[in-house]
Amino acid sequence: NAGVTQTPKFQVLKTGQSMTLQCAQDMNHEYMSWYRQDPGMGLRLIHYSVGAGITDQGEVPNGYNVSRSTTEDFPLRLLSAAPSQTSVYFCASSYVNTGELFFGEGSRLTVL
Amino acid sequence: QQQVKQSPQSLIVQKGGISIINCAYENTAFDYFPWYQQFPGKGPALLIAIRPDVSEKKEGRFTISFNKSAKQFSLHIMDSQPGDSATYFCAASPGTYKYIFGTGTRLKVLA
């Protein structure tokens, strides 16, 4: 039972490069989300989805794109990385009608 | 306003002591208040949660106290152990997803 799987665990980018953080869950959860964690700022919601084909913005969506073509996968795309996007990124999922969020182990991104 | 304010930022407690972390919210539409525990290098995991129809919920050594009129809730860890050393996040949600998290409290329990 894998739960929520994120790849890669670590990534270093140069300013302006693009990349995709992958997230997959095997629990058939309708809700999936991306958070970024920065020191002193807690977990901030970037984008979320309540089902395939449905996405919406969270608190800090600028500079990030998402799509949800399947129930299992919810990739996060950085089109032109900036140093301000250096952070630890967490993917989380849950059933829409229950409260428990299941988190992946995180992806640490450094933008030089 | 969607903020959830959490304090203290860090906390040091002796083994066997009580750890108390406080959170305050502003949006009266919030109706689900979980606490998450995060160990270094890991993702957060649900510890305990409460809805505003009760004032207290206890699970083992962990208790949530909820004050609806003051829009405040707190986590109490009784008989704190070194294994409780972690970062704790409170959160609030107007439903069962799309949480707003607090800024986190780094707890260290001294042996």
C-alpha cells in the first residue's frame, strides 16, 4: 500500500528552467492538493483538485500549473523557475467527505 | 480573513511535562480543526481533530480544547515524551478539505 508517492525527492534547478513534480495516490481519493512548506510560514496551499478534470487555485498559485487527467495523478508544473520557489513541496490527498489528509514525503526543490 | 494564527513558534518541555500549543482563527465558516504532526524528512500526519459541536476531544495523551466563542483551539500533550519531539501544525477548514494551516510549532522534549 504505497499511499501518496512524490517524485523526485530532491531537485536543483537554474532560474528559468521548467520541471514537473509528480504525485500519485493509490487510495482512490477524489481530493488532491499541493502545498509548499517554508520556514516560519507553515504549509500554504498552491492548487487543489476535487476530481479528474477539476482544478482550482489555493493561496499561492502564481508560477505553478496543475492538471488532473486521472484520479490517481496530480502533477505540479513550474514553467519558469524562480529562486522564490525554493521550498519543500508536499502533495496530499483525501476523500472529499472525510477530514484526514494523507501527505507524501515531500520534494525538496532548490532554484539557483 | 482566512488566517490561522499559531503560537508559540517553538517549545521546549521536560520529559513528563505538559506541552500546550495554541491556535486562533477568524473565519466563522471553519468547522473542522485538525492537528498534524510532522517528523523531520517526513510529510505531516493527522494526530487528532475536532468539530465545533464539542469543546474537548481526548485521544490518549493528546487533547484538543475548543473555544467556539473565542475562536481558539489548543493542543495539550500530557506526559510529554522525547518521541513527541516534532513540528505540530494546527489547521482549519470550512468543509473536509482545502485546509488553512498554522505556521507550525517545533516541539522539543528533553529526556
